[in-house]
Amino acid sequence: MKRRLLFGVVLFVLSLSANSQNPDTLCLQILEAEYWWGGLSSQGYKMPYDANSKVSHDLWGDNAGNQAQPLLLSSKGRYIWSENPIKYVFESGNLTVTTRDGKIQLGVAGNNLKDAYHYCVTNFFPPNGVIPDEQLFTKPQFNTWIELQYDQNQEDILKYAHAIIDNGFPPGIIMIDDTWQQDYGVWDFDPRQFNDPKAMMDTLHAMGFKVMLWICPFISADSREFRYLQKEKMLLLEKEQEQDILWADSRNKAAIIRWWNGASACLDLSNPKTQAWFKERLDYLQEEYGVDGYKFDAGDAGFYTQAMVSYKPSTPNDHTTYFAEFGLNYSLNEYRASWKMAGLPLAQRLRDKSHNWTDLQKLIPDMMSLSLMGYSYTCPDMIGGGQYLSFLPGAKIDEELVVRSAQVHALMPMMQFSVAPWRILSEKNSKLCVEAANLHLKMADKILELANNASKTGEPIAKPMALAFPDAGYETIKDQFMLGDDILVAPVVKKGEYARNVVLPKGKWKADDGTVVKGGKTIKVDAPIERLPYFTKIK
């Protein structure tokens, strides 16, 4: 009772405009054996935070390249939420949370992580009953980025697709990445690279693929589209003076934003007129060529931190939200940067990882961080690593790493290839990647069932041990996870490791090799490179 009086639920009514400045501060002591998660998916490998942690991050204008959520969850049932970006600091056994604007909500919902999580789902980001396109869950994805990089073209895309089939991989979704288009904002196939895009699309469909195109919110300056959009005030505008000015009073000069592909103007998606223009362009691609969906890249809050004027007064994080909300127009979608999009039918991928074992070991905890922030429809980057610098000519390929990466993906909600296993691996190891893809197909109905359940309850598809078994002391387990409530997955994520310890909760479990094991203990299992250890609970 005393603890409830000390840490009782504190609710605040938020009725603040984007331009108001009403900061808030919250300070609390971290309890003994209390663990915290939240804030950023890309920092999941550093979680959970406890009394010994020293961490500081300001979510205002910084989503750290991935999904973000103004949420912190405790293993003792405590939660922190704000409708606005928060800064959180763990230091010297204390947690301090501040905002530049907006109230902070602190509460206690039960006694453990699961209680806190479900309270927040219900009250802050309830699911809407809809999932992204089913094929995102039931089939493997193949992204052309690593193989083609900035040379996306019809001939090589078709070669890539044929090689997928010829090497025994099941067709699924193929994502055509950046430079398929004429220019940023000129959303049509570049005729220099695609002589008959409709025929290409028809061929890919006949092979069993759905096709997604890479899209960003940027507009190349000096293009015809740029001149039109600037004239119609559909771009983010340059701020010409220190004091705040309204969009209607601003001079019509587009702001130029530096991003990884240079300097570009940017769509003002706070403007309904801009949204309508953007949708018309993407709908055209579907109607003209049969495009099935879109990979929406960029949109990071950090691109919007410079002084700019938009149709609707907005924070940098708001602009990330506008771009993500736009994707709700298309059931086949993918995002890497999101702000407060939990519960909505958007596929969320982890940011590009490098081709090394350190980054492979981040996949599971980062995915678990995503789950605990309410993002259920998730993908753990690209198999073997999505950072293209790792695959430039002369780069050293670790075949064992690629196979183990495929095994991590196999029982996640989604799996995505990019670098071609048949090109960089031995025949044996390439076939092991095929086996991982086929295991995903085998579990497709289960994964889809869990996705549909997530759309109603908010219960993650893949979840950390501490969420599935909240009172068992599993908070610091980072190398195994649960698929639903009855499949425990324990991939190998260390080089040269051909046996591993697995923490089995109480009950009887059937291993992937058919053996039955009594839980409530830690067991050691053989894990040669051919094996992905997983256990199904016997009811």
C-alpha cells in the first residue's frame, strides 16, 4: 500500500499546441532489481536499464535511425508516457525525464512488465484491428539494394528474381531500391534503366513475386516537379527570420535539407494538398505498372531540426509521423523511421546493420525493444547485414554469419534477404539459408495468426522472455525470444559456437529435433551450423 501511495498513477490532461512551451520534469529513484525498456528500438541491445546504467537520450528530433516511442516500461509495473518527445537520463540510480513541451505521465499498472505493457497498449497506442499485407509475414522478402546498390535496372532485377527461384528460394516480395526512379520526387521508372517496366512487373508477378518500390519524401531541386511543388507551397519552406511566422505569411522559398544522398527539398506532408499529390503519384504507379506497395525510406526526425515553416506548425517528430501515416494508404509497406506509430498496420524494419557478429548480436534485443514499444509487425534488417559498405568489392564475407543471420530471421515476424546467398556462400551454406526460408514458410500460418491477434490485443508476435514470463527473472536474457507464448527460439549469435545454453521456463517442451525436455532449468543443446534450436511448449 505504501508503494502505491508513493508511485501511484498520475494522469495528466494534454491540450497543448505545437507552438506552446510548457516543459515538464519527472525524477524518480530506480527500485532494487528494477529494469527499464523503451525509447528507441536501435538501442535495444543496451537494454534493460537498471540502477547501474548511465544513459541519456533526447527523442526530440532524434529517432536514432529507427523507430522511437515516448515510452518507458519497468519490470515493476511502472510506466512513463508523454504525447511529446521526452529526454530520459539514467544515472546514479535515478531516472530523470523531461520534455520541451507537454506533460509526462507516470503510473503503476500491476506488478510487472506485462501489466505495464498492456496498460500502455490499451491507453496510449491501441491496435486498430488491421495488419499490413499478409505476404509480409508469410513469405520471405528480397531487397535489391545490396546486389545492385545505385544501379537499379530492369535486366539485373530480373536476373536477381530468376536466381532466387533457380537457387531454391521460395518467391515472396521483391523490393526494388533507390535509383529505379527518374529523380527524387519524379516518381516514374527511369527510361535509361527500364525499357519496359510494365513487362518487367508482369514477369515478376508471373514468377510469384509481389513488388515494392523504394520511396522517400525528398524532391530533387530544379526538376519540373520541384518548380511545381514550390509554386503551390507543397514543400517545407525556409524560415527567413528569427521569430515564428505562419505558413501563410512566409515567403515561398523551399528549404534545402542535407541527407545521405545530397541536398534536396522535402515534401510538406502536414499539408493535405501535398498528401493528395503524393498519393496521386504512387497510385499512378500501381495503376500503370501494377506496383504492389512501397518501401518508405528516410523520414528521420533529424532531417527536420533546422528552422523551417510548414503548413501546420510541427515538431521534427511530427514530420516523421506525417510520413509514416501516409503509408497507411498502402497495405504493402515498410518503414525504418517511425514516431508514435505503434498499433498501426505498418511494417517496421530495424536500421541497417553491418556484416559483423557484434551487429548480429543486436538483432534479438533490438527486435524485443520494438515489441515492447508496441510495434508488432517487425523485420530484423537484412540477412547478413544491410549496410552496403560491408559488401563492396574486396570485402571479406563471413559465411557462418550469413547462415546464423538467416536463422535469426526464420522465426521472426518477417525475414528479408538482400545480399544473394548463392553468390557469396558455398552451395552447402546457401542451402542452409533456403532451409531457413522454408522454415519461415512452414510457420507462416502461426506467424499470421499471431499478427492478427496483435492487431486486436497489441500482444507482440515476437516477444522478450521477460514479457512472456514476467515474474521468472528473465529480464537480462538477450539471445533467445518467444514466438507467441509457446515457441521458444534460441538462435546461435556467436562465431564458432556449436552448442549453447537455453533457459527453459517451467513445463514440458518439445525441441526441434523431437526430444522432449522438462523445463524450469537451463539446458545445453548442440547447435551445429545446420541447426536453429527452438522448443514448442507441450500443453
